[in-house]
Amino acid sequence: MSLSENRLRRGGQSPFVPDHLALVPAPQKGTVPGGFRIGGMTRLRLSFAVGFLSLLMPAAAVNAQVPEDLAQPKAFRALRISSTDPHLKNGDYRPIAPGATLELGQIEGHGRITHMWFTINGKSADHLRELVLRIFWDGADKPAIECPLGDFFGLGFGRYVEYKSAPVAIGGVKALNCYWPMPFAKGARLTMINEGSEPVANCYFNIDYRLDDQPAADIRYFHTQYRQAFPAPKGEDYLILDAAGRGHFVGTFLSVMANSDGWWGEGNDKFYVDGASKPTIEGTGSEDYFCGAWDFQHAFSNPYSGVPLYDNPEKGGEKRGILNTCYRWHILDPVPFTKSLRVTIEHGRSGPNDDRQPLRNHYASVAYYYLDRAEGEGAPLPPHSQRIPKLLPLPEAPRVGSSN
């Protein structure tokens, strides 16, 4: 068991997400493309085991809740936006009518969001897909974060699953927590849109943030890109991220619905850094990228990788109709880029052929990354009606003894 996993089990909370995760990565002398330096030795970035990496990191990077600088003076003010009852009673929620946009709040100044918590009481069973979270940085017109609420918190197919990871944790019951550091230079605006046909009776939220005494000299803004392909495209990899600018990639959440029998996870992950024509980083298979192996076999959650939803056993194994969700947080191994980054994953039955018979599978994903500009750049979010994958009908088998 790794040091961070041991602390996670003892403390029962998410391990420490480094405060410097949102900062500009400092170049290190002697590193090579696709590599990084640990203890004076250059090692290729080849899907290291999380436990092995944890043992090589400084204590503050793996200590679950007690960073080394906790006792040092803090040069910021801690504040909160919440749904607390303005009349000081117990109505600590906000309703959201069908088609309405709830203004969660606005922040002015320089600082960062440090934690977000939501819990929803909605009449619709699909409210995790119907509700859309949007976050705008520094007065930008286009949100840097525009994502179905459930997918943002690593919950695919509109289903609640409790799990614990470093930046995202789903607590009992139906409590959505996020610890991604989200800095801003001038301010932030947060909204929630109900794209469903049923009202949300109760949206409870706490958004913790800080305002710094001194503005940061250079920051990276937190972004997401939600994408889907129902089904995955024939003959080409599934696209997870297409970003332009300077920044670093910090995570993937992936949902897969199988339209055909057989294991979906043979496809390699690929990272094309700064316009590279060939992958700068390439893995060995989908379950390998999500730090599992041998078809996962069961659901699990670790600080930096996991499979919260895995219903294969109840459906008879690797069968048509299985639902799998996976996360991989690049907190200890972010992928920096100076011009652009493209992230894809193969989806063929044998991986690189990017085809599957009789039917290709459904994919949806969220990419998490930091970028040097506040304006969002993701593809337009499909409407709710198009965000619900449905099993494709199987082709009719040829009739025995039929003649042309």
C-alpha cells in the first residue's frame, strides 16, 4: 500500500492536492522531452505506479491533510459563497426552475477557489446530466468550465457513486466535493443551468475561496472540455482534449457504454504536445492508463486513479450494455505544453484499428487542464437530449436458408 493510500484509509478524506498545482511549471535543467527529473535521474513518463511515485515525492506532496507549511502565516482572506438562508432560518438552498439559470455567485479581486460542495434534491432522476455548471474567469464572455454537473464531479451516466480521490470526492449521501485549485486575477462568476423539464427543488452549495493579499505574477486558469461521441468515430481515435496556448494537463474522466460484447479497454492513450505529428507520450491500453489492469475486475477508487462505476459482473462480464467510468488525475505527473496539446484514446477491439463489430461503443469524457488565458475554448456543449447515450440496435442476423 502506498504512503498516500495508507493515509487516505486512516483519515477517510482526500489526500493533499499541492497548492502549486495551478502555478506555471518551472523548467528543470537536464530533462528530456516526455520526461522529468527525480533525484537527479531522468525517467520516461511511462504510467508509473502511483504508490511508487508517492514515495519519491516530498512529504508535503503526499501528506493527506497536514501540509508542512500549515503553521506558517497566510497572506489571504478566507471567504465563502453559499446557499445559506438570507433570513437566517433553515431554508439553506436555492430552487432552479426548468430552463432557468441560477447565479451561484460572483467574486471580485485576485485569489482562487479552493473547494466546492453541492448536493441536489431534484425530481428528475437525470438531474446530474440536466444541470450544467459554468464558471467564468476575469469577466470572460465564454466560460472556461461548461460541463454537466455529474461529469464534472466524475459521475457518468447520471448515476451517483461514492468514491474518494485527491481533487474530487463524493460523500454520503450525494455530496459532491471538488478541491481543484482555481485561481483568478480579477474575479469569477459561477452559474448553474437546469436544462431539464422538471424543477430542482433544492440546490445546496458552499463555494470556498480566498482573496490574496498580493496578486500572482503569472497564473494558469482552470479549464474543462466535455466531449462525447455516440458512437466513437470509425477509423480515428476518440478525442479527449484539443487545447491551444500555454498550460498543463491535469486529468481525464471517461465514461464508456458498450454497444458490443467484448472488452473496450485495449486502446492506447496518446498525448501530442505542441503540434507533434506523432504521440509525445503513448501508453499500453485504456485500463493501464487508468492505473488498473486485466479488465479492472471490480470498481475501485485511489487518490489519483479509479473506476467508480463498473457494472460488468451484474451484466455477465464484458457484455453489450456494460457501463464503466474511469478517472486519471495527473497531479503528480502533469503534462505541460507551450503551444498546444491534443489528447486521444484508441477505441478499437484490438486498439489501434479504431473499429468494433458489430457496433462501436459510446464515449463521453471531461478533460481538466490549466491554461494561460481566462476565455473558454471548448466545443459547444450538446443539449441535454443529446447527452444521453442509448444502446444502438443490433443489426439483423441473416436468415438461414434465405435466397437472393
